[in-house]
Amino acid sequence: MSAQSSNGNAPSRELLEKLFRTAYKIRVFETEGIKLYRQGLIRGYFHPYLGQEGIATGVCAALKDGDYIASTHRGHGHCIAWGASINKMVAELLQKDTGYCRGYGGSMHIADIKAGNLGANGIVGAGTPLGVGAALASQIKGTDAVTVTFTTDGASNNGTFMESLNLAAIWNLAFVLVVENNQYAVSTKIEESTREVDLYKRGLAIGVESYQVDGNDSLAVYNMTKDAVEKCRRGEGPILIEAKTYRHMGHHVNDPGKYMPADRLAYYKERDPVDRARAALTEMSGIDQSEIDAIENEIRLEFEAAVEFSKASGEVTIAEFREFAAAY
Amino acid sequence: MYRDALREAIDEEMERDSSVFIIGEGIAERGGSYKVTEGLLDKYGANRVRDTPIAEAGMIGVGVGAAIAGARPIVEILYVDFAMLGMDMLVNQAAKFRLMTGGDGRVPFVMRTQGGTGGGVAAQHSQSLEALFYHIPGLQVVMPSVPADAKGLLKYALRQQDPVMFLEHKHLYMTKGMVPDGEHVIEFGKGDIKRPGKDVTIIAWSNMIPRALEAAAKLAEEGIDAEVLDPRTLVPLDKAMILTSVAKTNRVVIAQEAVRRGGVASDIASIIQAEAFYDLDAPIEIVAGLNIPVPFNLELEKASVPQVDDIVVAARRTLHAKSFALAAE
């Protein structure tokens, strides 16, 4: 629950820059993606991660190659923080053959199995058992991989939340459950979903080491996750981390979020995770503004290039689809 | 016995492939309610043979996740009725993952469970639910009727890249039958002619096979030579075997223990009428369970699912239709 790094040393410029780059990249992806959605270029559902960037950013920075993540239905941020190709992500949202799922999956189903990303999920809460399963596979194979499932306050009232966390606990799996508590289950506020709004207590109830962190502070999230991951690699898992946060808008692009009180939204916007990552980089590393500008410009250009790449890409043909369907 | 054949399959595949593991309720120290997993804990250890809490949605989901991550789980669910708690993981996750990932994501997941009526275990422990899985694209559905098929199909299941619903029958675990020596693997989609015949085709699976064979023996006493087909896997379905048999006999009875409404028998009948209409000399007969939950009372239970005589009567009806046709000529 502290912004200090786990070993007490000041965070490196490399780490701070990585955190800022990731958080900013998610911010650009979502804000520009919403514009594409408004233009009719993206169809279906689009659940923005705006306001929650600090969590995926901090968590994924604490993982390494060979680890696994499982995501939520609000999954763009997790993919980006995990190092996904922006080209392939945008192409998927534009239903192109060059997308992660060749246009078969879309926003809620982006996955990259080879890279250890088990995918976003259209069923709220489903990533928890799937992530525990990946952790079980790692234990059976005897690898040191850690699996993180990102789940949500909304998913915490689904039965699989406790069922799977309990399985991880009885088997001492290398599993970190990150509960992104954005305080809304679609539009229902957390106080109406549960009597106990501090969700880390759910883990304590079944003997799982559990913590709470400010989800809008990517450095704090990183430090806490780093400790959790190290414990998991030592066989001391699973661990639950509740990250408090707040959405910057409604549940999806077409939800104006009128049920979100203005003062509460303002409170969290003042604690914007991208601004805080930028401030941490500026204040702790001595980086100058021109370097920040260069980073932001580079990320914007990367997104623009991804849009061009996607627009130029083709779609799966009906003939190819029929061939694929024949396998069923 | 059927249960020994299943155990042999699991044992041989665990020996062959270290990523195969099994989880379920009471499957480790106890060896499973039907003794299928007896001895596996001693041989393979607690890492690969694990008891679970009573949490079907969680354990099926964990199995699916492990499969996505490259292991080969067998999740044993005590009764197919209990698999209903894990339907999201089967229907929305396992079955759809391959398509949703554009073909890259595979789920080599096997759920073993058992269904059917079996001596008064009542409505929540007696169902035949294959049609639910049959309906979902992406799930393979296996229903072995004899020990040899049980072994060969389970070994094949454990070498698949896509999810398998392996549905055993509680009445069959102690049935006997020869199992070939040595490596015995049966490919999916290859049915088996359990009894060759020329007058009427009886299509059945799982526990309806012994009943269909008994019915065929009775029909033989009347001079009716029935051919009994066992598709063994409903998805994929051996259409070629069925259509070849129909071309020969021109009459069809389909027997399923599951309730009639929305059943697999109806779908097979629709395939036959679409692809072999002009081979048929009589309407297709479907013998199926009543459209009702299974009652506890043993006589009522018996009355709720097809018995041998129901199959005999249905077969006779298909032949009477022929005799009318001959009289008209």
C-alpha cells in the first residue's frame, strides 16, 4: 500500500518511463478508438479502460515472459500493457483479417495464446477460473510461471470468483487475482451489490493473502504486484490484490454514465492514473518536457500507423469462413 | 469391464503424456464413485490426480483454462446433471475459444461424466443430456456403449485439440466385453455396426445399445433381421455408416434414452429424410424417453425411458408399413 519500491530503493528511470509509456498508450488507444467507433469504423461493443490504466500498467510491468494473464470484458488495457501489437489490436476492432483473431473475436475476445494472454472475455468473471487453470497447468508442468487474472468488483459476486480462488488456495497455485474495483457492475454501484465494499476481505475469508492498493497509482500497483509475484514464484501463492479505481465514463461507449455522481468522478479525475504516471516520471527521473513530448508523439504516431495498417487490411472472405466452419 | 477399460485408457495416456492430469470429486484416494480412477493416485501422485471441492463451475473452468495453457485435463463430473453448474465454461468458453481466437486457440479438454437412469436415483441424478452438448458447435460428444469403445475413444479424446464431452452411462460401468490387446485407439466419427442385418436399421448409443441388441435377438425369432448401428460419437456423426445401412434396409428405428423433445434422434431422423428420403419404405420410428423428468419410483422410472419391447414394437411397425406397400403393388 505504498508508493515505495519493494526493496526501498527509488524506482529507476527505466521503470518510470515504462509505466508512463504503457498508461499513455492505453489512454491514446481508448480515446482514439472511441473516435473510430463514433465514425462507425468499429462496430459491436467497446468497453473503454479510461481511468483504470494504472492497474494493467503496474501489474504487467511486474511480470515476465512465460507468465500468463487473463483479462476482463474491458480488456484493451490489459492487452496493451502485456505488450500487444497495436496494429493487430486495431485491426481486430476493425474486423480485419490481420487482427489478433482475424475478425472472429472482436473487442471482447482479443487473445494471444502464444504470448500467454488467455484473452478478454464476454462473460463477466470467466477469466478467474481460466486463469487458475493456467496456474494449475504451470504447477503440473513444474514451471515457475505466474498467472494473473484481472477481474472486477462486478465479477466478485459471481460464484466462480470464490470457487476458483479457493481452488488456487488449496493447491497453493502461483496465481494473483487482481480485482479492479471500479465501483460499478455495469451501472449498479458497489454499495448496492455487496455489504462489504472492501473486496480484498473476500480473499482473507478463505485464507488467501490479500491486499488493497490505489489502482490509479501505477507505481504502487507495480510494487505490490512485484511482491505478490515473487511470493508466488516461491510457492507462497495465491495472492489477491484489490485495486480501487473509477471509470471515466459509462460502461461502454454508448452508455453516458449518468448514474456516476459528478463530484465522485471529479475526485478520481483529479487522481488520473496517466497524469500521475507522467508526474512520477517527471518528478523522480529528471526527464525534461521535450522527452515527454517525444514519447507522447511516438505513441500517437504508432496508433495512427495502426489505423492506416488496419484500413489497408482485408477481411476474412466468406469462402475462407465456410472452410473454417467445415471443421465444426 | 467398462470401468476397467476407462481406467486403462487414462492410465496409458497418463503414462504416454505427462501433461495429462485428472481432477474431480473423490477421484484420488477414493478412486471415484464408479472406481474408474482407482490406483491412479498411487501411480501418478497428487500432482496429477487431485480431488476437488464440490464446485463444478470452478473445476470445469479451471480445466478449460489449463487446456488453453497447454495441459491435458480430464475433469470428472460425478453426474452429467451436475455439469449444468459449469455450462458457461463449456458453452461460452471451451466451445467458442477456437473460433473467437480466429482458429489459434485450442482447448484440449476432456470432461468425463455419466448420465442415464440407474435404479432410483431420481430426477437430478438420472438425466441423459447429450442433446444440450450436441447443440453447441465446438463440442465433440462421445457416448461409448461397450468396454472396447470406452477405452479406444477415451484414448483418442486425450489426443484431441478440441473439447470432448465424454458421456458414460451409470448402468454400463460393470458390463463386460472384450478389449483388444495392445494400443487401441478409436477415431471419432467412425460408427460401429454392432449387429449386421438386412431388414431394419436400429440406431442407438450408450445404454440403448444393449437394449437394441436384445430387441434384435427377439426380432430374429420373428424372422426379422435387424442391423444395430452405434455411432459411438454423436459429434462428429458417422453419416456415411447410417446412410449406407438405410440404403440396404429401407427402414429405421432410432432409440435414445433422452427425452424425445429436441433430441439427437430427431436430428438424425432429419438428416436421413433429407439425404435418403427415397431409400425409406416406412416412416422413421423414434423410441425415446418421455418428455418428463425422471421419477424416483422404480416402475415409473422404467416407464419413463425406452425398454427392449419398445424397440421391438417400433421395428415391427416399420415392417408393417412395408407389407402394406407390397399389398398395394
